[in-house]
Amino acid sequence: MGFKVTVTGGVTKEDIKLFKGIPIYIFIAGRTIYGAENPELAAKELKDEINKYW
């Protein structure tokens, strides 16, 4: 059908593995990064986890 799948809403680095094997176009994890004590580290950890599977 041509849809691109976006995952949003409280996505954490622990959630990323749940989507393994699904062609996710975008993860939106604003609160996970914005609300973190160290936003830069939180963003890096999310990116590293995403890179394990895609």
C-alpha cells in the first residue's frame, strides 16, 4: 500500500528491539531525550540501539 511506518509515543531504548524485522521509517522519542538527565547521552543510546537492528 506504500505506507511508511512511524513509531511514536514514549519510545525508549528498551522498546527498539520490539520492532526488529519491521521496516520502521521513523522513531519519535522526544520525551525520552528531552526528559532525560543527559539528553545527549539518551539520544546516543537510542541511536546505538536502532543501529543494532537497522
